[in-house]
Amino acid sequence: MVRKLYDWVLRQAEAPYALWMLAAVSFVESSVFPIPPDVLMIPMILAAPHRAWRIAGVCTAASVAGGALGYYIGYELFASIGRPVLEFYGKDHAFEEIRDAYNGQGVWAVLIAGVTPFPYKVITIFSGVTQLNFALFMAMSVIARGLRFFVIAALLNRYGDAARDFIDRRLGLVATVSVALLIGGFVVVKYAL
């Protein structure tokens, strides 16, 4: 089943609408959607390494725009949308405790969450609710998300054939590690904050 899904994603990565699909996933992942855009971005770059920079650019731009939506959700829609999203991630009870401290360290939180598997959407909403300086939030988002996606693109552009061969031979291991990282991100959000 994992092989069929992998093959399907590779076929979709070559489709004419693939960049639009990546942009949509990147946008909603930054504010509400739990699946990271890497799930599409990596196969897209593996399928077309010559487009790595364009793919990373689309992913970065859409992710930062989605981060602005997450900020807006926190800033204007916290009670109706933001709090339920934080409840979904189990962070509503801890929110009041960290609100004051967050603005002091918010820039670092945006930078760290934007680069790591930590769910970036939690930080975008926190930033809006705590009213972290929006220009600073956007600047850190561009740096963090750009760093994350362009480093992946550079690695895949350079080692794409070897990476694709490794994934093809060890798909079960890659799928297991990917799921573990995704679950690990949710565990960190639930218990670390």
C-alpha cells in the first residue's frame, strides 16, 4: 500500500497542477492543516530535480502567506477559530501561562518552528494572539521557511538520484521514519509547551 501511495505521489508530482497543489498544501499547513508540505515537495523535486528552486520558492511563498493567515486567526479569530485549533493540539490550557513570556522569545519560536518539524501553525496562531510584531513575524517566517525548504531543495538537487534510489529501495523505512517524525512533532507540541 505504501508503494502504491508513493508511486501515486510521484505521478502527481509531475502533473501540470502539481505546483498549485503544493502551494495549497503549504498555505493551509501553516495555519490549520496537520500534514507538512514536505510530503509533496520532496517527491516533486525527486521527480524533477531541475525544478528544485522553483518548487522550494512556491512552497516558501505559500507557507509564509499561510503563516500570515495563522497570525490573523490568532489576532482576530482566536475565540471562534484559533482556540479550537489550539484545543485540537492540546495547547489551550497552557496558552495563558506562556502568553506573556512568548513575546519576549517569539522571534526565536517562529524561527525554530519554521525550520523544524514542530507544527508551525501553532506558532503562527500564538504569534497573532500575543500580537507579536507582525513585520518581525513575517521576516522570521520568510527566513525560517525559506531556509527549511531551500535546504531540502539543495540537498535533493545535489543528491536527488541517490535519494530517490534510497527511497525506492527502503520505502518502508522512509515511511516509518516520516510518520515517526510527524507524530513526534505532535507529541512535542502536546507535552513540551
